[in-house]
Amino acid sequence: MKFLEVTNKDLKIEFRTKNTLNLMLLFAFITSMMFSVAVPASAATDVAPALLWLVFLFVGMIGYARAFLREVELETLDGLKISPLSPADILVGKMLYNLVLMILMEIIILPVFIALFDLRIANPLLAISAITIGNTGFVIVASSLSILVLKSRARELLLPVIMFPIIFPIISSTIYALSYSIRGTNFEEIMYSFSLIGSFSIVMFIISLLTSDYAFSE
């Protein structure tokens, strides 16, 4: 459980400064307000799932990249490398930290988004499950790829370029599951989407652990 030390460290720094959280919240509120004004009420149910995931997507990009970039900016990455923690521990700790941030974003943003679009969700539990599972897969992929661009000069721009094609199955499956949960359906009808997100996330998680030593050494 050494990875919890990394998570605990990052959470303490974040809750003390709140730099990343404030930026994520500000962006989420602004984009949600803009989408609610631009989309007519008659089309809200059809486009809201994609727009909600778009909010989480870009908010996550802000937060996930900062998890490793903070170590580079503060020049503490080398300290992590020579610590007793393994590269896998560091990676999993960062993933868990990012997941905590995204769960907090869900708790705050989701009620605001629902109120702005005046959504009537037929199956709230299924909708929340779809968002949470999708964001978990997003965390795994984004955190894994963040290591690969740490030493690039254009790392903030490079991460979205290499991440979006890889994460597309998670994006499409989450939007599909969320759309059907809003309209009203049972779990069996969207089980395929959940299975795809879960299997894709597990594969990416295993690959990231197997390549963590190489990613941190390069």
C-alpha cells in the first residue's frame, strides 16, 4: 500500500493550495453555463450526455496533467525516483489522486449541470455509475500517458493529441450508457458498454504497470 503515500502527499498539497481544484471548477462552471445557453431546451435530453462528458473530459485534462507536471515544476520528480517507492507505486498513487479529484468534480458539477439543463433522469443510479466508470477509465489512460510526455517541451499540447485516439472507446461507451440511463433502461441493455469500459481500463492499467519502469527511466 505504498502508493497511498503518494496519494496522501498530493491530496495534502492540493487541499492546501487548491490551485488545480479551483481551476477545474471554474472551467466546469463556465463551460456548463455556455452549453446550457447555447442548447435549446427541446434538444437538451439528446445532447446533454455528450456535453456533460465533454465537460469532464476537458476538466480532467486540466487536473490529470498537473499530477505529474507539478513534480517537474517543483523539481521533486527525481526525489520520487530515488525514494523507496517503485515506479508502479508512484503511478498508482497518482491515478488514485486523480480519481479522488474527479469524484469531487462529479459531486459538485453533476447537480449543477442537471439543474442548468433541467434534465429528468429516468435511472439516476445507472447514470452516476456510467459517469464514474467512464471517469475511472479516463483516469487510468490519462495518468499512464502523462508520464510519457513529461520531458517534452510541448507536453501540455502533446498529451491531448496522443490521448484522444486511445480514449475514444471509453468516451463513446460512456456517452452511450449515459444516454440510455437518462431515457430509462435497465442494466442489461447497456452492460456491453460497461464491459467495454471495464476491459479496456484493465488492459491499459496492466500495460501501464508493466511499462512504468521504462517510462520513469526515460
